[in-house]
Amino acid sequence: MFGSLVVTWRKLAETCAKYLAKGRLVAVSGRMQVRSYEGKDGLKRYITEVVADEVQFLERMEEHKPEFKEVENDEELPF
């Protein structure tokens, strides 16, 4: 099984915890590392992490408002 995540530390971690939310656009720079561990089920797991040096928010908080539109007929669907 594989997984990936971004790791932040100290003040950067506090800022991310305060302002990040699912769906927010960010740019991350840092170094990648791959590590493995054994899960509770005995299987070896691999995880790829980006250890962030910098996280840049690409939109303001006010800009991140998911919009939902009710569709009355199928002609409005994009697919």
C-alpha cells in the first residue's frame, strides 16, 4: 500500500493548521522522502512525504467557498 503527505514543523505547522482546509490551493516546496513501516496487520507499508520548507497559499480565505448548483436537466452537465 502507498500513501503520501506533506509534513510541516514549528510555526509553519501552526499556520497550516490554522488556515488550510480541504480543497485550498497551495504551493509546497521542500524535500521528498520515502519511508516504510510495518502495519498492525504485518504488511510492509510505504509512504512518500514532502517535508515542507515553504507553503504558499494561492488563494485568499474568502475565495475558497465551494459552490453547489442544482441541476434541473441533464443538458447543464459538463459530461
